[in-house]
Amino acid sequence: MRKQTVLLLVFLLLGSMFYPKFTQAQGSSYVVIDAKTGRILAGSGEHQLLPIASLTKIWTAVVVAEEVDLKETTKITPHASSQEGSSIYLKTGVETPIDVLLYGLMLRSGNDAAVALAEHAGGSVDGFVKLMNDKAMLMGLKNTKFQNPSGLPHEEHMSTAYDTALMLKIAMENKELETIFTTKNYNQNGLSWENKHRLVRAEPSAIAGKTGFTKAAGRTLATYFKNDKEEEVIVVTLNQSNDWNVHKQLAQSAFNQYDKVQVIKKGSYDLPGGLVIKPNNPVFILKKKNEQISHVIYLSRKEDLKNIGRWDVQINGQTIITQKVQIERNE
């Protein structure tokens, strides 16, 4: 006997899509994703393993925010204050709030901030790197391996454009991190920091992101875009020298070719057999006009799961978002 009953509803719509062409260096990649579903809208080499430099710090921030209270403080160690590369010039022995370190991490790309946060949240840098990798596996970053919290070169420290875009998506789902990531200028605690991400400072639709550069990785960039129609996309480029312009072009192309549509409304839906399903939240996706949307409801026959179902939204037969739903049975 089948353990699941499937209801399939299909809606047909029409349209087209175009993305700009631009020069890519050998060993480079890019991706554009729907920031709400994680669905790939465009890309080239998006699953290719490459160094991501300081885009690593996006995941460092995610792990810290999950492990500690951002209002805690930590004492800066000599190891943290002596880090090479970009710095916020931390002083050994100074008690520093975690949220201040996160602002320094994301706005100024401080390697010293990355190590201070790692030591506090993980007990040691090695302990924190293990947390980074464990959470990456748990949260669906299938092609990512971290060796440090800052993104300094290491032959085994690799990710992909797609995984990096997912990192930014996950980060922006955390309200505390969203506040930090969207800050253009930080002026508190006697500090004055300007966000290094030029588009976040200058482009109205670029609301968050992270820059990166090493000789091994080249220029790396992640940007979260949101336009006046509440359409949201994430663009990531790895080893792209013209990244500022490329990000604007890719985001605008996505906004031109995709529309935000509501595919699940909050409320009640009647199904055959006297069943009623109740989604917990409304769902919106980005779609182009010629894409076929289908809805699949999974109902379990198991007694302990009879009041819980799953609603999948699919495009061209591929599931792009899943939501749990409550099941009621009319007597």
C-alpha cells in the first residue's frame, strides 16, 4: 500500500529570459539565485570548487550568531590581534562586544575580528572551524570545506558560487545579522567604519553583501539585491575582475525577466476526501512567464503524522520550495 497520497495541480504560463554576456577568466564562476527559495536563476560554473577569500566571513558570522549572544564580550588575545591581512586593529587584552566584532568582520573584513570571534564561539580557532564545517553540512552547503574563519589561502579551503550564495541567504534570514549586513556606515563605540562593499553604499537595490580578495582567489563578491517590487536576488562572482558592473548587470537582468508571484496563500484549502490543509505562511517565488508551476501535496498514512503534510511548489517538475502544512479532516 502506498504511504503517501499525491495531489498534483498544474498551471501554465509563458515568457522568455536573457542574461548579459561578460568576460570570465579561467577558473571563475558566477551564480544568481532567488534569495527566498535558493533556486538558481542563472550561472556558469556555479558548482565549481574555487577559493572564496573573505566571503568565508559570511559563514563565520552565521556560526557566531547561532552559538553566542551578540551582546557578550570577549577579551582579545595576542593571536587575534596579530593576524595578517585586513584588520580593524584590535588591541590585546581589551574586552570587546561580539556585535562590534561582527560589524568589523562584515564591514571592514577584519581578519583579527574573525579570529577573535572564532576563539570566543568555538573555544579555539580549530574548534570553531569544526563548527563551521559541521553546520555547513547540516545546512546544505554540499561543496564547501573551511580551514579558517577568515578566508586566508589554504589549498583545502574551497567552496562554490552557489554554496556562497546560500551562505548569504541563510545569513539574511537571521534578523540580528540582517541589521549588521545591511549597515552602510557604523558609527558607535568611538568607531567609524564604512562598508567596503561599494554597491551597498551606492546602489539603492544592493542592500547587503561581502567583498573578498586574495592572489589565489582573485576578486570575489557577494551581493544581496532587493528592488522596489520586493523582488530579491543574490549574486555571487568568484575570480571576476569587473565584479561591480557584472553584479549590477546580472541583478537587473533577473529583475527584468522574473516576476514575484504568490504561489501559496495563508488560509484553508479543501482536498478530496474531506481533507483541509492549512499552510503556516504565504509563499512567494520569482518566476518567468513561460515556466510551468505545479503544486504537490504529500499526506502520510502514518497515524502519528496524519495531521502533518508537506506542500511542494515545483517549476518544470523540480521542487524549489517546501512547506509543512497542517491537515484537518472534516467529520
